[in-house]
Amino acid sequence: MIIGPNGTGKSTIVCAICLGLGFPPLCLGRAKEIGEYVKHGHREAEIEIELAAGPRQKGKNPIIRCNIKREGSKTSWYINGSSTTRKEIKQLVESFHIQIDNLCQFLPQDRVVEFSRLTPIELLESTQKAVAPNHMTEWHNELKGLGKDRIKLLQDQNNSKEHLSQLQTRQNQQRADVERMTERRVLLDKVRVLEKARPALRYQAERAKHREMKSRYREAKDEMRDLEKEVEPTLRMLRGKENYRKDLGRLLEHRKQMVDKFETNISTIQTKLEQHKTKLTDCDKQIEEERKSEQTNKQERRRVEQIISRLRSRLDSEPTEFNPSDYNERIREKDREVRNLTPRYHDLQEQKGHLKNKVKEAKKELDDSKNELKNLQSEAGQQLNKLRHLSKETATAWAWIQHNQALFKDKVYGPPIIECTVKDSRYADAIESLLQKDDLIALTVTNVEDFRTLEDNLRGKQKLKDVVVRSVTRELDDFKPPISNESLAEYSLDYWVIDLLAGPHPVLTMLCDNPRLHRTAITLKQHNDSQYEKLSSESSPISTWIANRQLYRINRRREYGSQASSTMVSQVRPARFWSKQSADYTMERDLRQKISEKTGELEEMEGQYRQLQDEDKELQDRKKGIEDERVSVHFATRPTNVLTFCQERLKEEKEQRQKVYAEFLALPTRISECSSLPFFDGRIADHLVRHRRNQAQGSC
């Protein structure tokens, strides 16, 4: 027992004994991490303990030395100056029968309350472990096992007696049924014997019936012979009537054929009559059309006479003399004016086109910023923003894939940071600690053709380097955990990591194929030494697991024996990508500022564009004014290009005057042609109508 005033180091000695002999901090009931026992202001601490060698331990007293580093809670062990492992330290301490985790042998003051809550059975077991040799504990456990076996055998004996009594009672109850079954079996034997005798009796009865029917057949045959002799005259008369009936039938058939023939002839005559009626109707229609045609000819004759009158009046008024050189000079003058104004017009159009493109680009950037701000406020947008911070080239590649899915044979899946979610956020830190950057940003394809297409487009054409593409050809069901989910409880573990992720099966398959998440177990509880020893033993099927904030990786080299293994322990880092964090307010503020700036630039460019439009309109009005001053408006049609409007108007006026003069010279010829046009008069039309009507009646 260690006693002394407060602050003299009692607890320090107790902690040093516990930690220096390789036992976990849980035995002290204070801090859980061994690095927290290093003195404040120091980076490491050292514990040295010398054990008194007894009769069992031959040789000098062993000296155990332990170095503890605050950063990472790392420890290193030495026995008599030689480096060793924590496991060998614990084996050495056990050989001295030292039990730091036994409250009846080592009782820190922080665990006195826990000691007071021990039951009498637990006190007996702890005391026996602390005082008695090891074989006493084994004998005691064996004795308890034998007691349990004795109780079980007694229960089995009582159950067997009770079952035997039930069987005897059931036998007595079924005795009367057995006797009835015996009587029934005897009666069934008698029935079978009688059934065998039944065919003989039936044969005798059927034979007697046969004899009786045979005698009756002979009597009926004799009676029928006598009747035939009596009715012979009547039969001859019936045969004659039958022949007469057949002759009448043949006559009726002949008459019926004649009637059908006459009906066919009548139908043919009716059809011809209908055809003649149709021809008469057509003739009437033709006569009516000829009459209408005569009226049309009369109207056409009046129209041609009017045309001849107009042409003669035009012939009387000779047009003004046409001077081509005057019009050519005016056209050249307008050409010069158009050439002087054309450069400024093209300059305006170029400025408007350039400014229009800038406005279009500014609107696109503004829309992109608004969409990015909108996405930043949604969960999917936040994940995409995290992907953009983690790998900008992967985010670019994923955007290209979404717009070009038609290029691929099957669907291409995005990175796990986009496609997958953690079912329980409490495990997000642990799951993310298992994945490297390449695992988080990997794109997943399901066939070789899509893999080659991605490689050619992303790395070949777009020159993207920070892109990871993985191909999976197996199914998710092909990746089986080492043991079932129910068996995990035996190792104090909760789930396999792959069961805590939700996402498309190909992406989960990729995470099983590379990070092997289907072989990594997890729990939120801290493991003690016994649980750690069970998981790190040779027979354990689990080599990677996470307990609370510790990640354990065991590398077993079975080819070098059962002791050839190494353990790597690391801390679980906080989640960055699957954590429930709010939006990035700094980025949101920058986006809002960018939207405001782009909106101002867009308004300024739109104002400049309106000024150019006003100047363009002023230039067009000036061109129109020049045209109105120089050329009189004679035509309804105007060219669409305002810069060449004056020039085209002069050309049209010249061509029109040339056309009018040519038409004046051709007027006498047109008048003679119109005068010689043939028209039917009324007498010819009436004669044609009478001729066609007579022709139609003659055909009928």
C-alpha cells in the first residue's frame, strides 16, 4: 500500500506501474489515451520498472523500460535494454503473476467505487486469481462446469421419466383401438375371399340369360318370315310410289334451272338499261357545259375588246423620250454617296456584333454563377463543390460525362463522393479515413469499351491528368465478407463498412475491389486488451477494423509462422466530404459579389449596345433622306438593304422607262393579234347541242 500526503506522487507511481507493465489506461479509470499521461509541457515520458526475480525466474532481475510520446500516443518497449513488443512485456508480467487488471491485487483510488460494486461471486473469483496459483482457478472452473453438467443430466433424467409416463398413458388409451383394428382386419380377409368367388356366380347368371335370349331370337326370326309373306303386295305398291316421287323431283329440278336462266337474262337487260340511262345523263351534262362555255366566250370577247381599246388609246399618247446617259450619271452619283457611308455602316455592324458576343458571354457567366449559387444551397451541389475543391479536373470530367452519356455503351458512374452516402453519420469519420483521394474521385465503368472511350477523351483529347478511371467486371454479390454479420458480435464489432454505404452497385463493387471495404469491420466502442488479442490472434479472420477513433491494420505473414505479424494503429481523422456541414459561406459571399459585378457589367454593355443601335438607326434615316431628296417614289417594291436603296431605285426607274418604251413600239402587233382571236357564236353552240342529244338517243 502506498500512502502519503496529497501531491507527493502516489497516483503517479500507480499510473507508472500500470502503464509501464503494458496494461491499458482503462485499468486506471482516468484518461483513455496513453499520451495524455505525459507531463504538461513535455513531448515524451519514460517509465522504468525492475521486477524482483523469484524462484521461478532464474537469473537477474528484469528491467522494463517504456517510452511514451504525446503526439499520436505512440509507445516503445525495452527489456534489459533490448527493444521488444507490448505482447512480450505482458507475457513476462504474467510469468510474475502480476495482475494489474485485477482489483483485488491492484486497486487505484479512481476505481474504488467500481470495487465496491463487485458481487460476492466476482470478489471470490478475483481473490482466487490474485492469491491462488493458476491451477486452482482451472480446478474451480472445471468444478463449476461439472456442476452445470450434473444439473443438466438431472433435468434430462426428469424429462425422460415424464416422457415415459406419457407414452405409457397413451398406450393404455390406444389399446381398445388396437383390438378394433384386429377385428377389422379379420373381416377384410373374409371380404377378399368373397370377392374372389363373385365372378363364378356372375358367369352362371349371364350364361342363363344367354340361353334365354338365344331361344327368343329364333322365335322372332320365324315370326318375321311369316310377316314378310303377308305384306309382299303392299311393299310392291310402295316401291312404285317411290319411283314416281323420284321422277317428280327430276322434273322440278329442270323447271328450277329454267327459272334461274330467265332471271339471269332479266338482270342483264336491267343492267344495260341502267347504262343507257347513265349515258343520257352524261349527255345532258355535256349540253349544259357547252351552254356555259358559250357564255364564258362572250365574256372573254368583251374583255379582249376592252384590251384593244386601251392599247389603241396608249398608242395615241406617245411616251416621253428616254435618255439613258442622264440616268447613268445619277446612278454613279448615288454609288459615290453609298461608298462614302458604307465604311461607317460596316464599322457599326462590327461593333454591334462584338458587343453582342460580349453580352452573350456575360449572360452565360451570370447564369453559371446563379446556378452554382443555387447548387451550393443543395446537398448534391455541396458534394459537387467538395469534388471541385478535391480535384478540379475530375469535376470537369464528370460534367463532360453527364452531357455525353450517349457516347458510352453502358452507364458511367461518378465518384463515390457524388454517388454514395453514409447511412449513419456517426461512422462518416471512420469510413472516410479508410479511403484515399483516388478512391474518393474514381470514375466507374462496367466494360472495356467505355474504359477506352473515357481514356481517349479525358486523357487524350482534354489532357486531364488528375482523373482516375476504374473498371469493374464482377458483381457486388461476388465480394463476400470473411464472416457473417451475426458473427461480428463475437468480436465486439457492429458492421462491415460496405454495409454502411448507400449507392449504385458498380460503385460499391469498386470500393470492395480496391479499398476492400467488405473485409473491414467497424464499431463505435473502445476495445480492451482481451478484445484486441482476440482480433489480432492467428485464428482471427479480420485483419482491418476500426474501434472508436482507432484504425487497426494487421499484416500477417503466415509463411514465416504464427508470430510473424505486424500491427499498424492510426487515428481516425475527421470527415471532410461526408460530414453534415453547412454551405461554404465564404464561397457563397464570393458568388453573390461576382453576380453583382457581372450584372453591373451586363447593364453597362447593354447601354453601349443601345447607343450603337441609335447611331445605326440615325445612319439609316440619313440614307433614306438622301433617297427621298433625289428620287421620286414610283414603285411599291423596295430593296431590303438600306445602304444600296438609292442606287437600286435609280436602276429600277431606268429599267422601267426602257420597258415602257419597248411596249409602246409593240402595241400595233398586240392589237392585230387580239383582233384575230376566234370565238363561237350562238348558232354553232345550238347545233352542237342538238347533234349530241340525237347521238345519245340513237345509242339507247
